[in-house]
Amino acid sequence: MRKADLRKNHEKFESAISRYADLLARLLPAQRVVRTVGDKREIAEGALLKLCSHWEAFIVEELVDCVNIDSSALGNYLGLSLPKHLSRDLCEAILMRDGYLDFRSIGDLKGTAKKILPNAINPFEKISKPVCDKIDEVYKIRNYLSHRSKASAKALMRMYSTNHDMKNFLEPGQFLLAYYSKRLLGYFNSFVDASNQMATII
């Protein structure tokens, strides 16, 4: 049975993100294999979805491990008298009772963490507002790429307008590759920053 290991969670996540960011830094400027702008945009959009999938796996592991370390706040939230140290399998079963965890924003994630984790073992509170804002931007893009609905397009355009002073809608690939891919790689860096900030509780 695996025991909680927050440090290993962070090392695994940051290693995966750094590897992928390095691959993109080498791949996107390439002219022989990835020749067209359209191809590069497809790669950028796929990379952003990959980034989100790594983050989602990481935060689930982090939540489960934090509850495994101290389940007292979870017990209070559920109105149950739980032992302070539940098995990790039981922690996962309680948190994943619907089969998955879904957070609409970092604010939503922080709100859930605050309910079920003691202050001393709540890494999500350590994520700074600028980093939260960047991750929320990524999820506006991710939602549009996943659904391509009118609602997700409007939400993305609001983000473009409010955060980047843009007047016209751009497809995500074009937006991400602007300024020599600095936006895309900057988003990757924001997720690593979030992990580093969270790790300060370890």
C-alpha cells in the first residue's frame, strides 16, 4: 500500500512538465519536421491539454496524500468521527466517491482544500494570486478546446479582452504561439511555480 509522499508528487509532476516544456522549446522552432504554422498550432493546443491532464492527476494525488497525513478536517467537514490517520486507499475512496474530482478554477480547488485539509497541511493556499490567474487562463483555453461551445468561446474572449487587452478572437494555437511561443512556455512555467509554492509546506 503506497504511503503519502508529497515530495515525490512534486518531483514527478515537475519532471514531466519540464520534459514537455523542453520538447516544445526544441520542436516549435523546427523547420524540417514541423514545417507549417498550422502544424505548430496543433502541437501547441495539444501541449496545453497535456499540461492540464498532468496538473489534474497531480492535484488529486496531492489532495489524497494530504488527507492521508491528517484526516481530521475531512471528518469535521463530513460530520463524521474519523481517525486522524486513515489509510491512503480509504482517503482516495472517500474523495473519489463520484469517480473523479473536477475543479472549475483554482478558487474552486482552494475552496475544497480549505474545507477538507487542516491549515498546516494545505499546500493549495500557498499558490499566489498571479500564478492562480495564469492557471485559470489555461483552463479557459482548455475548456474551449474541449467543448468549442458558444459559452466557452465567450469565456475565452472575455479572458483575452480582460487579461490581454485583445479586441479580436484568436484560436488558441495562434494565441499560444504569439511572441515566439512565450505565452505557451510561460503557462508551463506557471504550473511549475504553483508546485514550488505548494512544496513550501513540506
